[in-house]
Amino acid sequence: MRICLLTYRGNMYCGGQGIYVYYLAKALNSLGHEVHVMSGPPYPSVPDGVRLHKIDGLNLYETNGLSSLGHPLQLLRPLNLYEVVGTRLGMFPEICTFSIRAYMRLRSLVSKERFDIIHDNQTLGYGMLMARTLGVPVVATIHHPIFIDMIADLAQAKRLVTKFRRTLFYSFLIMQHLVAKRMDRIITVSQVSAEDTMRVFKLPEHKVRVVPNGIDTAIFKNSNHTDKEPNSIVMVGNTEDRKKGVVFLLKAIQLLKDDVNVKLSIVDRHGDYTKYAPKLVAEHGLQDRVAFTGRLSVDELVKRYSVSEIAVTASVYEGFGLPCAEAMSCGTPVIATRAGALPEIIGSDGAGILVPPADPAALAEAIKRLLGDESLRQRMGKAARKRIEESFSWEVAAKKTVEVYKEVI
């Protein structure tokens, strides 16, 4: 089968969408399928045997400037002009412009490559509607409805002008609602995500399929040769995303200041992109307890999970929760919220501790309890690794995804 995977941002450092495409492409290729990845910038590395098609894009949220335009005359191109103006107004036009550029590339490739399926990774731009005219079925993965991001974002915005700007940013949701209803199938990565997707997008149940993400357990594992750093906690995620709940984790750390000398490592990007969490750290006077690692390689990330005594996922919502599952795969005890799909990942066999979302006091109590009980941490780490090995596999995810492809073909 010839498969074309689309993602408007393909680099794994951009978040779960890049990780999803990389490992799904790798697993599909291992099953003998011919896989093409079509990505906007920042571009990904792709697994051996997978072909990458780079789609031009200005990537204005990454570059924070117009350097990617090259020559000023590039502004005369309608998509470039729309992307520049939309970004300056506070909108997020990237997914729309990527989808249209991807359609134009697909139009030139489809007769030559003869794709059997086009698989969109939560772009849901107007270009995906145009792609359906090419005679190839189009399915889309919705990790979770972005409407939930908007609700979490607005809930944490303090000023009316900030709420207005964030509402303008999420104006692309109108487009996604129109497009999602017209895809041949929708794939979601958890049962709770499927229920939320059907509710938000008003989709019939027969069009939605659940295919949980996988974890590469050969990579994400604890080598047992690394000593733990005392009282160390790790959080992995895009802290600019308000639904990741970094504000609640930092409040929990503040509550523990007089009891436990907690050391928190936040794995996120450095530089101008990351402003929200450093500001919160300063406001709560936690500079001596919180460190930002910046981007880590996969090997460095595995080591960070392995040396940490606890991994925390404080999200107010997760469609799946890859960092939680990665930490579990490394045998690191996890504290997570009862939010979104996190209870599905942790299960009920002692593989982690669940606390209410947006509750710093409950989070602080769980951290204090777990840091004070080494035997509990060891039991939990072993149970976590076992659960990931038994329940989450990219090979299984790829096989189930192919079943969805076959339905619409």
C-alpha cells in the first residue's frame, strides 16, 4: 500500500504531532508499506525507507520574523501574504496555508506515485477538502479537539484583551469543523478523545475509529545503570500550551517549599518561544528549584526520565499523553491528573497516581507521598513498564491504522 502522511509541522521537537508521524511512518514501513511524509517546516528527520516531501512555509511562529520569506517579492504570493498578515493580526493561518500548499503538491504527485490513501495529521485545512477531489480517500487523525485548548487557554487568561486575542488565534476552528465532517474516516488516539471529537465536531460514531498511540519500548527504557537524583521531578511538554497545567505544578512546588527540597526539570524549548513558564517561575520565587533543559535528544530525554524520581503530567486535558507513557516505559513513577486520556494510560493496576486536574494541593500531597516512599516508587515503576509493554505498541497501532485505510479504500 502507498501511504501519504501529512503534517503541517513534522519535527519531533514541535510536540506530539511530529512524534506521532515519525513512529507511525516507521511502523507502517516495517509492515512493508511504502510511506511518504509530506511536512511543513520545521522539517523532520524520517525513518530509513520513508520518503520526505518538504512543503514550503514561512514558519513565522518559529522564526519570529520574515527571514524565511527570502526576497520581499515573495509577499506577492497570496498564501505568503495571507500568512504574514494573519500572523500579525494574531491569527494562526499556518494550517490553512500548509493544507493548500500540500494539495498543490499532491495534485502533481498523485498520478505518478498512485497513493492508495492520504492521511492528514490534524491539519484539517481547506486543502484537505480539495485533496478529496483527487480520487484518493482521505482520513484524518484528531488527537483531541483544539476547541479544548481554547477553553483551557481562555480560562487562564486574566485580562479581557488577552481573551480577545486568544479567541482570534483560534479562529481556524471554524475551518476545522467544516473539514472534519467531510473526511472519509477520523482516527482518534484514545476513547475519551473519540467521545470528545464526536461531541465537538458533531461526527457520527460510524466515522470514528480509536487507534491508541504506541511507545518504542526498545528506546524508552531504563538501563538500570543510572542513579536517581534525590527529590527530582521531570515535566515534559510545551509549557506555552495552557492545558499542560504547568501553572498548577509550579503552585504545588511552592506549597512544598517548607517540606521537601524538590528539584523540577522542565523539558521544553529555550529562547523567545518559551515565555509563560519562566515568568511563572519568577512570580512564585522558584528560580532555585526549577531548571529548563531546553530541547533534548531522544537519548538525553530517556536519561532525564531515568534519573528522575518522579515524572509529572499536570495537564487539564490530554488526548493521549505521550510524555506520561514515555516516562512509564522508562520505569519512572508517574503522577498524572484525571484529565482526558491519562487514566486510560495509567490504568488501575498501580502504574501511577492520579489526582484531580487543576488542584495544586492534591498534586503537592501526591509528590510528597511518593518522594517519601522508595519502595512504592520501585513497585510503581515496574508496574508502569509492564503496562506499556502489554498495552501500547507502535506495531499494533500501525496494523489498526491499516485496517482503517482498508475500510475506506
